[in-house]
Amino acid sequence: MKRWWTTVGALAGALILQVMLAPHIAIGGVIPNFPLLVVVTLSFVEGPSSGAVAGFVAGLLLDLLSTGPVGAWALVLSVTGYTAGMLSENLFAEGWLAPVTVAIIAGLLADFSYLLAVTILGVGPAFWQSLVQSVLPRALYNAVLVVLAYPWLARFLRSDRSVKSFRRLA
């Protein structure tokens, strides 16, 4: 994290959006996960270590703001950030289609992992019902948001600001 203040700003902005905006833009009761989008994008830009740290911080703050068990989102977002950062080292040549695709898959796996964690802990909703009514629609919602937000967010989080187009972001 060469420019830590952009990371802190992006995570703070995502948490503020999660608390203040996300409940009001819910579609069919499905709320997007803004911190997840920031963690995955940061992992692509900065690498696995920064992604894991940012994922832990964002997840812990999400846990403290929600009614779920403390630590579940922290664990899930840490692993998601680290894994997305590891993939970024071997994945990107040019363009933004590959990072967006990986971000969509990472979002789906993160929501599924959280559902699995709360189910194992015995505090979650019915697994299959929640998978169909919450996890899959949220993955679709986050997919639309990541397509819209990734180019702008990646540009904001990059330490090298000399990029003139969205063609080469990660």
C-alpha cells in the first residue's frame, strides 16, 4: 500500500455507502456489498498482502455494523482479497474484462462462503433458501456494480496515475 490514504478513503467511502445508500437501493430485498468491490479492486491493484489486510479491516467493520457473528466477514474478505491478489499477478495483460470477470466470481464465492460460515456457526438462515433468494441475486447485483465501478475505482486506487485510458488499468 504505497498510498495508504487512498486505500483508507476508498474503504471508508465503501462503508459509508454500505450503511447510508445500500439499504435504499436494494432491489427485491437484495443489498449490494460495496466493501467487497473495493477489496477485490484493491487486491488487483496492490497485490495479495494489501488485499488481505484491506479485506480483514473491511470485513471486521462490516461485522461490527451488522447483526451477524463478529469475524465471519473479516475471514471471508481476507481470504477473498488474498486470493484475488494472487490471481492478479498471473491474469492481466491488458484490458479490464478479465479483472471484472474475476471480481464477479470473487463476489459470488465471498457471499457463498459467508453463507456457509454462518450456517456452520448455526446463526444463519436456511441455507438453500438463502442461496437462491440472497446469494445469487446479490452476486448479480454486484456484477452490475463491478462493471460500472471497476474502471473508476482501479484508477483511483492505482499509485501510477499516468494512465490515460481505461485500456490498461491493472
